[in-house]
Amino acid sequence: MSKPIISFEFFPPKTPEGMEKLRATRQQLAQLNPEFFSVTFGAGGSTRDRTLETVLEIQADGYKAAPHLSCIGSTRENIRAILHEYKNHGIRHVVALRGDLPSGSACAGEFRYANELVEFIRAETGDWFHIEVAAYPEFHPQAVSAQADLVNFKRKVDAGANAAITQYFYNADAYFNFCDECARMGVTVPIVPGIMPISNFSQLARFSDACGAEIPRWLRLKLQGYADDIDSIRSFGLDVVTDLCERLLRHGAPGLHFYTLNQAGAANTIWQRLGL
Ligand code: FAD
């Protein structure tokens, strides 16, 4: 097995205290020698400055950082300015997304889908950026059909994406099936599983309802059974997610991308347990 690509995702903190806490998290996770850290980008550019600031701090510490960039609600001019800003700062890696319009927002902007953003990035900046895109082993919540979602995923790769990171999932077979389907369509870019550690059931249930990631019945019932017993939820969650990661890597996943929620603990423990 070649060395897995490991990466960690952060959100840009809103306060100086949050930024300080993230520095400590980053220092711990840096020990694991990740390929890169990525930093999310709020819908409609709401975190534009904070995303950049967080990315620049990571870069200044000597690590590779990839800002996310979402295009829904944006103009070409706006996205062009952000791309050139990233380029001027020597950033070479982006996660290109459509994003979701905030509820009640009427203006979709000049981009409809992420494949248009990838195409635009390539047209504007050639091969400067390594572009990651999102993939959905359990399919996107707005997918018209599984097949249409696969075809739409392929559009992003055909437009020039170098790699993909998946939405999180707890059903490894969904990931393996998705990768098999992609291979059958001639998609050869690495598809790295997104991993969401489990530490809080109600938060996880909320996220999962919003993004269409399924919490299997057996897992949901076990977690619900622990009620407010946070220690048991964490301990059980670590076992479940470590097993998932182990199975994914054993069967050929090229790496793991951790949704850290700016916490080092779970990702760190899982990585140690995997013995990597
Ligand atoms: P797309 O690939 O455009 O797909 C969206 C939907 O449209 C799908 O149902 C697809 O089948 C359909 N579709 C796609 N292309 C076409 C087409 N050409 N014609 C017709 N239908 C089409 N959101 C943020 O706001 N900020 C972030 O930082 C962020 N980071 C993320 C990181 C990862 C790894 C993942 C998996 C998601 C992230 N998201 C983020 C969430 C993401 O923005 C949402 O899931 C969004 O709803 C879809 O984005 P996308 O890039 O996958 O869209």
C-alpha cells in the first residue's frame, strides 16, 4: 500500500480566541505530516477574508494550505479577483465548489454548478492550481438520479479537476461502489474519502440531515442509546470511525481527509490507532 494522502479541514475562526485555538490544533495535527490543510469558504464569500487569513497563517508556518472556493451567488469578476489574490500569495491548491445559497437568497450569480467554476479556474489560471472537487458516494441531496450525479461529477473532472474529496459517510460500500462506477466511466483521479469523527450525536444528525450523508440505523440507534453520555459516544465513535478508515485504506482508498471541526483529538487518535 502506498503512503496514504492525509489532509485536515478547518473552518476559518470568527474570533481571536478561535484563531488561537486553531493554532494549537494545527500544531498537533502537523505532527502527522499531512499533505495539506484545507480551509472552508462561507456561502456567497461570507468568509473570504478569514479564509485567506487562515490559509496564509498555515502557509507562513511552512505547511501547504488549500482554500475552498464556492461560486454560487458570485460573479466572474469576483471569482477572478479571488483567484488572482490566491495566486499572488503563492497558493497553488484550491477546493472548488458550487456551495449553497443561503435560504431566502434570490441571486444565484453567474455560476450554476461547480464544473463551471473548474472550467473558469483553468481558463483564468491554466495549470497554476491543483484543483480538488467534491464527490458524493451517497449522492448529492439535489441529485436528479444516481446516474445523473455521477455524470455531473465526471463533468468536474473533465473540466480539469485533479482530485476529489468525498462528503462523509459511514457506509464503506457506498464509497467502493462510487469509485467502481467512476472507474467504469473512465475517471482516474484520486477520490479521497472525507471522514467525520463522531463526538456529538445531535450535531452529527443535524449536519447529516442537511448534507444528505446517511447515518445507518444501527449506528443512529447505538448513538441515541448513549443519550448524554459524551464519553461513551466518543469512545464508540472512535471505534466505528477507525474501523471505517481501516477498511477504506485496506481496500485501496488513496488517503483520508478529516473534517476536524477545528479539533485535533479524534483525528489524531484515529490516525494513531491506524498505525500509520
Ligand atoms: P456541484 O458539483 O455543482 O453539484 C451540485 C448539484 O448539481 C448535484 O446534485 C449535481 O448532480 C448537480 N449538477 C452538477 N453539475 C451539473 C450540471 N452541469 N448540470 C445539471 N446538474 C448539475 N460548501 C461551502 O459553502 N463551503 C465550503 O467550503 C464547502 N466545502 C466542502 C468540501 C467538501 C469536500 C464537500 C464534499 C462539500 C463542501 N461544501 C462546501 C458543500 C458543497 O458546497 C455543497 O454540497 C453543494 O450543495 C454542492 O457543491 P458541489 O461543488 O458538489 O456542486
